Amino acid sequence: MRPTAGMRLDRLPIVSFHRRILWLLSFIFFFELGDLNTFAFAAPAVRQAWGLDIATIGRIVAATFVGMFIGATTGGWFSDRVGRKRALIVTTLWYSGFSLLNAFALGPTGLFITRLLTGVGLSAMTVVGITYISEMFPADKRGTYQGWIMTVGLCGIPATAYVARYCVPLAPWGWRLVFVWGSLGILFPLFASKLEESPLWYESNHELTKADEVLDRLEAAAQAEAGSLPQMRDRVRLDQQDGGFKALFSRWNFPRVALFLVAWIGQTLGFYGFTAWVPTLLVAHGFSLVQSLAWSSVMSLGAVPGALIAALVSDRWNRRWWVTIVALLIAACGLTYGLSFRKEIIMVFGFLVTMLIQTFAPLLYAYTAECFPTAIRNSATGLTYGVGRLANAFGPFAVAALYAHYGYASVFVYIAASWVVVALAIGGFGPLTRGKILA
């Protein structure tokens, strides 16, 4: 009986081609996460340069999230059709190219369009990237390396903040340079030849000869570096299935699709409910704008160590339980933050929420991808991730309504409830995936 691609990949030690994946995907995630925040840093200068009101800025922000929904759902489908490597190149070129076009926008309408199209590429690349990581690393390391890649990628956010800090004041058009910075992922195709196509994708498309050619190269490289390879381990294997968008709604797949729709909607509402509203709500809570921005900056420093924690713990226990526990911790810390009037507690628990949110993200990325068969992995991940992003088009209205009718604390009860829903869904119904060979 022919060993599967998953069985052969799973026995490989971590060697140089894994490390190439680490650094190349870290590169594109660095600029993806940086680009996602470029408009936030450029917006004050854009508003001043073009005399825009807050509502117009809000519509441009919303355009990015609508684009992310489109990108996640279509990008996943695209990757399942053309392959992971090709989709990585196309989606990275897409978000980078439109990020560069942001710099040449002549007015709010043009910027609205380019930000929407940038969002398409950003979300599509994320979905393809997290799937590629899950398919190319051994089962007992894929969560760890998802965490490491996110750790490096998250450094793109403070890097972009510093670029904005120095570029925006240079001239009335200085904000345009921030978008040029966000487009530097366009260099990725120069190095993409160092990546292999996913053998799992070849196998799911019945291209067994191509799958074996890639696996032979990887095994030969691993033997040259690490010596003889261990025997293939007999592990529980996820059932292989036919692809197609209709397969998402099959009797076997739809319960998992529904589960992750709940998880990603709850995660998105909880995430953006906290991060997008903290500065505004602190001012509403009675603190000065200067204090609000200073404290928000300190809290944001928790992001990188948060992803590092995910890298260190992800593969040490079943991700179902890590996702559940971290979601409950975020709910508890967020509620403590929201019910406090002491600045020390606000600072400490705000930092903890930011840190744990970024611990949670790589865990859910890895867990979502490994819960579906290769034929629909990107389509399922893209649909659930994309609907979650689309939900954020309504989240701000919920926060505003709660604050107006029930006050400051009610917002954090709502945010905590969003995370509790995620914990109950995954903890109660999520499959166990640790050590399972992908099919």
C-alpha cells in the first residue's frame, strides 16, 4: 500500500527547507500585518490633507473588512484549485500591488477602492499561508511554527508605526510613503522558487507522480542533513474526501464549518471589540486622550510575546483545549479590565488581553486548517475566516449601542461573552487533532 503524503511528511525532522518556509512566510506575514495597519497610521494625515469627516474615514476602514471577506472566501477556493504555492504568489502580489496603488490615490473614492482591493489580497494570503504551514510541517510541529511565523509577522505592526512616525511629518504627502512601505511584500516572488508545492495538494488532486517527486526531494534533503529517517508512524489519519465548494455543506463537513463559523465570528467580535475601541472608551471613561494613547501603546506591546507563547505551547497539548482555555482567560481579563477604575489594573489586564489575543490567533489558525481535508481545507478555512471578518462590519454598531444604552461596563460584558461563546463552541464540539496526519 502506497504511504500517503501526510505520512511521509510527518516523519521528517525539522531541516533547512522548513526553516526557509519559516522565514519566507514570516516575510509576507510581516508586511501583511503591517499593511493591515497602514491606513490606521495614515488616516489622521489623510483626513487633514483631504478635509474628510470621520464618517468617510469609517467607510474606508469598512472597505478593508469587506475586501477581507471577499478575499478569504475566494482566496481559499482559488488555492484549492491552483495550488498553495501559486496562490501564495498571486495573493501576495495582489495585496502588495494594491497597497502600492493606495499611495497614488487622488481622493477618498480612489482610496476606498484600493483599500477594498488591498483587503481582498490581505485576507486571501492569510488563509493560504496558514494552510500551507499546516500542510508542510510535521503534525507535532505545525502549531509551533505557526506561532513562530506569527511572532515575526506581528513585528510588522510596530515597524509600520515607526515608519509612519517618521514619514508622515516629512511632507503633506508623507502618508503616501506608509503605503509604499506596506507594499514591500511585492518582493516575495523573487524568493518563492525556494518553496515547494504542497504534496498534500498534489495528492488530493490525484497528481501522485508530482507529489512523489516533491516528497523524494524533501526526503533526500532531510537525509543529507539529518541522516537516516525514522520509520513512518502509525497514526490516526483524517479521512480524505472529494473537493468542491459544495463539499463544505456535506453531512460530514457542515457541522465543522458551522462550528468554525461560530468560533471565527466570536473571535472577530471579541478581538476588534477590544482593540479598536480601547483608546476611545478610555477617554469616555474619564481619562485624557494623551493617557489613553500612551496606555494603548503600552498594551499593544503584549502582541509579540503573545504569539511567542503560542509557539512554545501549541504542540504540547491538544489545540482544542488550548483554544478553549485561552478564550476563557481573555474573557476573564477583559472583564476585569472593563470593570476597573484603577489605572494599574487597566494597564496590567489590558496588556494581558492583548497578549492572550495574539496567543489565541496562531492556535485558531493552526486548529482550523487541520480540521478539514486537503481538498477543501482552504475553502473551509477561507469561508469561516472571511465570515468572521465580515461580522466586524456590524460589531462597531453593537458596541456603540451598548455604550449608549447601558454604559461603559456593558461593552466589556459583551466582549467577554463573545470569547465565552468561542470557548463553549470549541471546548464542547471541537475535534481532537493532536498528532493526526493530514489527508
